[in-house]
Amino acid sequence: MSQAQTAQEASLSEKIIKAIPGLILVTILAYAAVQWDSWFKHNYKELRSTLSLNYVFAAIIFGMIIRNTVGVPSVFEPGLKFSTIFTKTGIVVMGLKYTWASLVDVGAMSMAFITVTLFGTVWLMFLLKSRFQLTDTLGGCLSAGFAICGVSATVATGPSIRAKGQEMAYTIASILIFGLLMLFILPPIGKAIGLTQNEFGAWVGVSIVNSAQVLAAGFAYGEDAGLMAGIFNMGRVILLPFVVLYVVMQVLGRESKEAKEIDKTKFIMDKFPVFVLAFMAVMAMNTAGFFTKEEIKQGKLFMEYAFTLGFASIGLTTKFSDMKAAGKDGIILGFIVALIKAVFALAVIKLFLGPILE
């Protein structure tokens, strides 16, 4: 074994050891959220249903309370960085809940709706950004982040348009603030206007951009809503490289020398999210009958555990001070565009997609 391989293994082992305290904290918090939900459901079943309160919200709220009161010591921080891994693992396992037939049932019309919504979000953001005196690079990060899937889209876009680290951090903070608010606001609105599980799942799957928050809002409404939110979220994520390329071309200028030198095929391949392929592989195996009913049942349980751990991590990493530091102009523009997208999505779902989704 070479010295480089030995050093790499040592580095990986060190990272795992450092992550253990944080992972233990997340596990304890997730367990507490599930136990609280069981108690709340037993004693206040109607209130729980009316307010859409369950283990999802409990995990996030408990984490936020800890982070913003007693605080989280630095020894726990490395383990909290696994929130994305937890949620993406849950998404991959969620492939057990679908077959190719169920995906086709969602329909090409739904995918067309997602595509128009995402590219429309970018177009609207660039149209309005000059009124808020934002730089092209910040506008590019915000447009990609609020269009697709938040953090991943921002990280994929930022280096390609030479955005500053502060601009990327600002965008991520803005997206997480918006998603956090929508996480608590949309479920009661959905119940008030009588959205079905699938309609609500489609709505949040387009309206909220951070994948973990999409799933949290969906599963807070119900299991079917969570699964539909997952499908629409995947539809968004599949388009990530195409939307990022569109943003890059907008920032650089389509006719610029730099834009013309971009190898578009390679760009799209490099930016394509690998976990999407894993989700599709699991779904294909389920379609082919590789899994028994018991295995699918166990997979569902594992998926719920993975998501709960991810939601607990989100709460433990949400700092109110970050929200304050994010400033107002970019957040205002992001919120305006995101709210327009949410209203447009709701109208399309109620007027055209309702029968397809049922």
C-alpha cells in the first residue's frame, strides 16, 4: 500500500471518529422527536392533524431550540455535516416505493410543468435583479438556488460564474430561511384550501427548493404527500445541470468568447447528481421484482430513519444569527420570485394537474 493510500485511509478514519459525537447527538434528538410524536399523537390526535405537527417538525424544532439557546459545542459539529448524506440516502431508498409505471403516471405534463417553472424562475430573477442592484454573480447564484435545489445548485453554479464565497453563503442562507418559513406555513395552507396528499406533495416539490425541506414539508402533510414531493423534487434535480448551464450562459453572455468555449455536453455530465442515478437504479430493481414485501417494508422504515436524522441535523445547524446576517435585498428578491413561483405552481396544479396526480 502506498503512502498516499495510507494517509487517505487515516484521514477518512479520523473524519469518522470526529463525526461520532455529532452523530450520537443527532440520533438521540431524532429518537426524542419520534417519542414525542408518539406521545402527542396519543394525547392530542386532532390537534396534531390540524397543525400537521409530527416527528418531522419535532426533530427540526428541537434541534433549533438547542442550537439557539444552549448552543452546540464544536466537538459535535463534524457529525452535523452528514445531514445531506442522510437525506440523499433516504431519497435513494425511497426508490423502493416506486416503479417505472408509477413514475410514468405522474406524466410528461408534470415534467413539462417543472421545466417551465424552473427556467421561468431563472428568467424572472434576472429580469428583476437590476432593480435590487445585485451583481450578476449574486443574481446567478440566487436564480439557480431558488430555481432548483438550494445548496447543491448554488455550489454547482458559484465556481462556474466566479461568484465570491460570501455570495454563495448569502444565497444558501437566503434559501434555507425561505424553506424554513415555508416548511411551517405551507402545510396549514394546504389543509385550509383542501389540497389532496398528491397535490400538496407536487406543490411543495416545486415551491420549496432545499431537498430536505421539501421532504420535511411533504411528510409533515402525510406519507403520500412526502412520496409525491420526492418525485417532483427528483424531477427538479434531474434538470439541475441544464438550469445551471442556462444560468452560466446568462451571466457570461451567450455571445462571449468564454461562453462559446464551454463544452456543454461535458458540463452537463459533470454536474449531473449521482444520487439520482442510484434512486433510478433502486426503482428499476423494484420494477423488476427484486424486493420482497418484507424488504420493501424494512426499506420504508430505513427511509424514515434516514430522513429523521437529516431533519434533526437541519435543526441543529440552523442559527438565527445567520438569518440576520444574510441582509435584506437578496432575500427580498429571492422571496418575491419564490412566492410568485409558489402561486403559479398552485394554480397549475389545481387547474390542470389535479386529475393526473390522483
